[in-house]
Amino acid sequence: MIGRLNHVAIAVPDLEAASAQYRDMLGAEVGAPQDEPDHGVTVVFITLPNTKIELLHPLGEGSPITGFLEKNPAGGIHHICYEVEDIRAAAERLASAGARVLGNGEPKIGAHGKPVLFLHPKDFTGTLVELEEI
């Protein structure tokens, strides 16, 4: 059901510093920051030959990243994202197997302009999982 790994998301307390570290120290291709108000984050994508890294920083009041950074002030891995061909079919199959889809169960448009859903970390060995329709 799941396809390739789309990205690993890392919450960061300083988006500029994290972007510079990947660009200057690691020589990675670093994209421009983009605000995602529907998700309460500003993101920067780092393109790697086999996947992407998504740097996440809080955007506005009530950002879900704020609480994560309060618990992890230096930042850290927030979630992993897998590609699926049909997000609604994937969500239905996962729910019937006992997985919890977060939110109201309806996909939102993610940072790549494609439908996404998140799955409860307690159902996936403590890892927040994002599904993105390709």
C-alpha cells in the first residue's frame, strides 16, 4: 500500500540556521521558506538524491510544532511521510485495521499541493506518519 519515502520532517527552533547548516555544511540543495497557514508551519524542503528533508518551524499562534519544540528545544524528527496512490482508500484500509487518522479524517492539501493525512503515533511505534497522495 505505501510507496516510497517522500520526506523526513525535522522541527527546528531556528529555520535560517538549520537551512544554512544543510546548505553550507552538507552542501544540500535548500529551497525557499514557504508558509503553510493551514498546518501552522513554515517549511523548507531540502532535496536529496533519494528523498527530501522537510524543516518545520512554527507559524502563528497554536502551531502544532510549538509544543513539540517546547518538549524538544533543540528540535528533532517530527514525522515521516510515505507516498500512497489513493489517500482515501489508504485511510479507509488503515482505519479498518485499527489505525487512527488524525483530525476529522479528511485530507488537507499539504506543502507539495497534494492531499495529506496524519496517522496517530501510538499506532506506529511512536512515530507520527504522514501519508501524501501522489
